Amino acid sequence: MANNKTIKIKQIGSPIRRPESQRKILVGLGLDKMHKVVERQDTPEVRGAIAKIPHLVAILD
């Protein structure tokens, strides 16, 4: 049973003056510039990464 659901993630915060671990999470999600939107599979790993940086990203409908 494949999970074909995806979520759109938008970077809304700057990684400047943020810990290195938070910057690496952004890069891991494929985000590198402000207001960039990426579409990722809706997996627990992606949800966990988003949960660690809710002040830097937003989930779009």
C-alpha cells in the first residue's frame, strides 16, 4: 500500500542566525531560499523534520 500523498512546504523564515542543525534540516527538505515551495511525500520523516523547524516553514494546502 503506497502512500501517494504529498505536501507542499514553503520556507518562510531565514536560516541566518539559526543553529547549524536547523539549516541542515532546511537543506534536507530541499529549501534554500526564502519563499521557495517544494513538494514532498507525506511521510513521518518529513513531518518530523517540519516539526523541528515550524518557525521557518509553512505547510500549504
